[in-house]
Amino acid sequence: MAESVDDLQLIEAVVRQDPAALMALYDRHGRLAFALAYRILGDPGAAEEAVQDAFMLVWRRAATFDPTRGSGARAWLTTIVHHRAIDLLRKRSGRVTSQTPLDEAEAALASPEPWGEVAARLDRDRVRAAVSALPDDQQKAIELAYFDGLTHREIADRTGMPLGTVKGRVRLGLRKLHGLLAESPGPAT
């Protein structure tokens, strides 16, 4: 598939069961997907499994993508990866997991593609800056949910906050993040 094809066009092609479109989506977003899964799971093998499962879900459920929701294909894909990684983490719940820094996840990828690395670093820096601009309570809730892979109930148990407060902080934080990231234009995907 040509580089000039945008994510929406690729997803439309996946709906039509075009395997080249799925591969193009993977080529474009696979590194980010792996880094996210690796950050949650801390295990390269499990991260690869989560990413593979996620892209199989994309293959089967591409028609469920709704571009009018405004989050974009990249966010949709990473949400699927996030959920698959959390599912795998729950399956392994008896095993102790460790926190894996994003920098280690990036090193595990070791790609010779410098422009992809630059784009990923710019995106990561934008997200980190946006998260750090959130109020502390929202920042903590989002970090526990998205980077540590905890459910709202697990966050409430860990922090001692009521479940409704946790849900509200995550929701408000995500809304603010969306606004902050929409204000600061990033590299084109």
C-alpha cells in the first residue's frame, strides 16, 4: 500500500478483507502497539501475543471503527492493544509483574528505521507533556489505568478513593488530554 494512503482508507480496505491494508496498518503502528503492550506486560513474548491478537481483532472487527467519534484510527488501534494486553495481564494475574520503563520498551524494539523512531519519540514526548500538564489526581488515575494496566476498581482499591471518583478523574483527565493533544499538532501519520 502506498504511503499516501491514510489510516481511514486502510481500515476501509481491511473491512473489504484486504490483507495488504492490514499489513500497512501494522507497519505504520506496530512499533507503538508493541511498546504499549510491552509497557503493560513487561514481557516481549506476551507483548507480541497481545499485538498479534489485537491486529487479528482489527481484521475481524474493522467495520466497528467509527471515524465520527473523533479519536482517530491510531487511538482506536492502541485502545484495542491496551485491552488485549490487560486481558493477558489478568490471565497471568497469579504471576508477579514488574514495571517496565518506556525507554526499555523502546530499546526492545531495536528498529533500524530512524524516521519511525523520531516520530514515535515526538508522539511520546507530546503525550508525556500533555499528561504532566494534568492536575495531579487525574494524572495519577490515568497513569495507573493506562500505564500500569489497572481497572477502575483496582485503582480505587489501591488508592482508597471511591470508585466513582476514580472513574470521574479518568474521564476528566482523558477529556483534558484530548484537548491538549488536539491543540498541539504532532507529526503527520
